[in-house]
Amino acid sequence: MNTIIIAHRGASELANHENTIEAFQLALDIQADCIELDVRQTLDKVLIVYHDETIMEHPIRTLTYTQVCAFAKEDGFQIPTLEEALLFCQGKTHLLIELKEAGYEKRVLALINPLYDYSQYSIQSFLDIVVRRIKKIDPCVNAGLLIGMRHVDFSTHFNEYYPTRRYRECHADFISAYYRLATPDFILRMKHAQIPLNVWTIDDAKTIRYFLEHEINGIITNRPDVGIFLKNRYLLDETRSAERRAKTQTFFQNAVQHIHIRKQKKKNP
């Protein structure tokens, strides 16, 4: 079972603030398989790790990095730059980096590639154009299409539930779907099309266990501690089941061999 547990914005349920060095350190302490983080750009083109479009009701894109940091300080936390986050996590874990806007794909890759091998990070976005640009700039980058936008029309919902065309047109390598989209039919279609599937964002144990049993590619969760615990228990149960099957198989093989020997002795007394 190769399902990975991805810490959503770090261990965001356990930290005081998501997408912070504190949240990333907690995810590392828990030994999450991967850390997911969000990237935005300030008015003076500094790439920062932050999820929301606004801070203290001010749009991020209209603020300089200094202004963003000042607002965050008022709220009691510090917003890391993308470079700071990359350096902090370097050599410690896999990163899943979400680009919230288009336009700075080259700059993101220019920061990442000197520090990380292709096997150490992935990029994802809700924006098809971002995924397409990433793959055009560097086809070796593992890039994924996020789906599951809320408050959209029927056509968009339909395209998200049947995303194979979009996936192929933007040359994505995987899909990250809102977990409610990931019905048994959806999971089966993704497996049939050989499309790696992540699901987001799941925090309750029952649903995490459900997707572990379906052996999808990755589970994005605000509670990576719960995810890692359930994954380890699932792996232990699998090991025990395999051992029981092996013992049963050995028993029957020995029994068949014993019967065969007895028959041979009767034939040749």
C-alpha cells in the first residue's frame, strides 16, 4: 500500500497558523510523507507562502511584502517567503506546491530546481494554464490538476467529475480531487485511465481509512497525525493478514504433501 499522507498547509490543525514554519515543523515531527503549501505573489513580486487572497481584508496582490508581513505580525504570526519554506524543508520531506495564480511559473521553478530533485517535489494548481505552462517550461516536473471548485456552474462540475480530457490537454501527471468527487466510480475511472489520484481535504478517521483501503496515490489532510497513525495500523494489519495467509498456505501444502506420501506408501508397501 503506497498511499502517502500529505500535510495540508503543514500540520495546520495542530499549529497556531497554517502555511508557517511552525506548521511545517509539526508535519515533520509527525513524519508526514509530504507537506502541501500555497504560493502567492505580492505587489513587489515576492513569492510568499499563504493561502487566502486577502490578509486583514487587503488583497495580497495590492500589498508589498513588507506590508503583508506587518499585517501578519498584527495577527500574531509570520508569513514565510517561498524561498524560506524551500530552504527549511530541503532534504527533509517531499513538497506539494500549489500555485494560486498564473504568471510566475518560471520564477517558482527557478527557486525550486537548484534546491530539489524532480523526485522531491510536485506542483499543482486549479488553473489548467498553470499546469500547462509548468510542463512546457520543464516537462520533467511532476505537475497536477486540482479539481473541486465550489460555487460553479453545472458544466464545470461535469468537467470536474469527468476530468480526463482536461488532464490530458494540460499534460498533467496526476489529479488532486475534492474528496466528495472521489466516488467509487470516479476512483475506478482514474485507475482504469492510470491517472494517479490525490484527494483533499480529509480530517476524520473513517474517511481517511476509506481512501487508504482504496489505495489512492495521496490523502491531503489537516490532521497528518491521524493519517500516519491509520496508515501504519493499516500496514500492520496487511502484514498480519499476509502472514496468516502464508501460514494457511503452508499448512495446506504440507497436508497435501502428507496425503500424497501416504498414498504412495499404500501403493508401495
